[in-house]
Amino acid sequence: MGEPPGPLRKPLSEWAGILDAARLRVLFQDGTEAPWTSPLNDVKQAGTFICAACYLPLFEADAKFDSGTGWPSFFRPIDPARIATQLDFKLGVPRTEYHCARCGGHQGHVFDDGPAPTGQRYCNNGVSLLFVPQGQPLPALRD
Ligand SMILES: [Zn+2]
């Protein structure tokens, strides 16, 4: 996939003019979407999931699995360099938050109870992703 593109940093005010309120809240204001609300839960076809803020491709559909949690779930990112993590203590127990390495937009949390071959479960907010079916061109990265 080549090297990940350089970081994109925008002030919140600029994202607020680009993203709808639901995406802005989850991506940049510490929100979490309610489970079972994302149409991406039901996507089974081949394609690519891209960051809803900057359009960086983060997950391929062949790494998606049915976790039963109500959030789109993946067992590995396209490239680990596209995901950045930090410890999150919001629920009192440490969890590993992950976000788009390019724009910093919050995606979800990663857990060690996923399926083979990685054993990881990337539990992603649906609003933080867009799905591009296979055969459709990926949009140019937002800058
Ligand atoms: Zn991004």
C-alpha cells in the first residue's frame, strides 16, 4: 500500500464546517454512536472502509466479521501504520482507543478477543467510516 500519507491537522471549527453533527461528535468530540444504529453493520460485500473525515482507507471488507456487538468490527486494519492508539480510562478500566493516524479522527477501541488470524477486534463507530464497494474508485484523500 506504500507509505501512509502525511498527517492532516485541522482545527475543530474547520471539521465542523465539513462533517455532519453525528460524525463530528464521534470523530472529534469523544462521542460514541449507539450500537445497532450503523448501516455498515450489515455490509457483507467486498470493498474498502475509509475514514469518514479524511478518506484514508483503514479496513478492507475481508477483515470484517460479525462480532455481535452492534458496531462494525474488523480483525485487522489495512496497514497498522494507518491506525494510532492511546490508552483510554473513561470507563475506569483501561481500554485501547484507536484513531485515524492521518487526521486523528476517533474510530473505536481495539480488544484482544477477536477471531483468528489476529485475535484482535477493532470495534469501530460506523459513523467514523464510509464504505466504498469494490469496483468504485476510492475518493481522493481530503486535504
Ligand atoms: Zn482520517
